[in-house]
Amino acid sequence: GENVEQHPSTLSVQEGDSAVIKCTYSDSASNYFPWYKQELGKGPQLIIDIRSNVGEKKDQRIAVTLNKTAKHFSLHITETQPEDSAVYFCAASIGGSYIPTFGRGTSLIVHP
Amino acid sequence: NAGVTQTPKFRVLKTGQSMTLLCAQDMNHEYMYWYRQDPGMGLRLIHYSVGEGTTAKGEVPDGYNVSRLKKQNFLLGLESAAPSQTSVYFCASSQIRLAGVGEQYFGPGTRLTVT
């Protein structure tokens, strides 16, 4: 089955800095890569996703890049703000499967 | 739309007691999931359902049972609670898109403590 590794487990940055979270996956058949943000006391919520036919996707201050050859994808947050503090999860889904495989999460702390 | 709702939000059980967690979604999604979240372990899939009347085991199904009698509801049961089942439980739903699996919508979670 698919295996997703996520790093780092904790990331601490100053407000205004950039933050990068990286994930690797094992199954080349994976074709959907979502990123979820979980604020304290809430359920995860999708913030951005990318499919295997696209190398990069941006939405304002967040972007995701995908390298299919190396089997890794990354979340980039620019100009971080305190409200970006949360746990971020990456996931990978194999085409035709109902079950995404999640990374273990990254706790992002943005210091004012 | 309320999205995905979970009942109850908090619960404390004694070892050996039973309980049912209820998940409801109003988005007409076919797929529903139950996860547990423990510190440092991420989200682990307990059971899932690909449609009304169907259920399947996930990564950590032992000690849990599920039912999907109606499309909008997915119930998670603990027959005899154990301290190892102390966790935060999340329900999620999703709809398959043309290119494959779509995004999951998560509920707010149920915090369960077993003493």
C-alpha cells in the first residue's frame, strides 16, 4: 500500500517568513495530493490540492509543488501570519482508491 | 448546509461500557470515514463506507463496529471500551470526482476519554 512520510514534525517561524513542509510518497500510481489544515479543537480542512498532471498550484500565499519523478510534494506558505499556526497534513490517493493515506502532520508555529 | 456533524462532542466512559458515535452529512456524499487522532500518530482510518449499506475495515478496526443504514449517517460503535480507545474521533465524507477521489470534509470531532 501507499506510504506517506511528512517532515518536519514541528516548524517554528517568525511572522513574515516563509514555511515549507515536505512529503514523500511511495506508490507511483498516486494521482491526488491534498493538504489539510487543522486548527486547535477543529477538524482538518482542505486548503489546497494538486493532481498528478500538474506540477505546481498557487492560491494567494500558499502553493503546492509536485515532483512525480522523485515522488515528493511540498506545501509553501509565504508571508506567514499568526493565524497560519496550525497542524498541516499531507495526503496521497491512488487513482480509483477511496482511501487517502495521510502523513503524520506538521505543527506550524508562527511567532508574532 | 451544516456539512459534517458529529454527536457527541465530548464523552467520558468507564472501561467496559459501550457507546455509539453518530456522524451525519448533508452533502449527499457517497463515501464516509471514521478516523482516530492520537498525538504524533496523525489520522488513522478505523472503518469506511462507499455507500449506503456497505462498510469496510481500515487500518485500526479492532474494538469498533460501524453501520451505514442511511446514506447521510455513519455510526461508530464501541462495544466494550478500553483505555487504549481514548482519542479524538473524526468523521469525514467525500465524493468521487471525474479524475478520482475528491477532497474529504471533516466533522468537528468527538473527544472520548476511557477511564
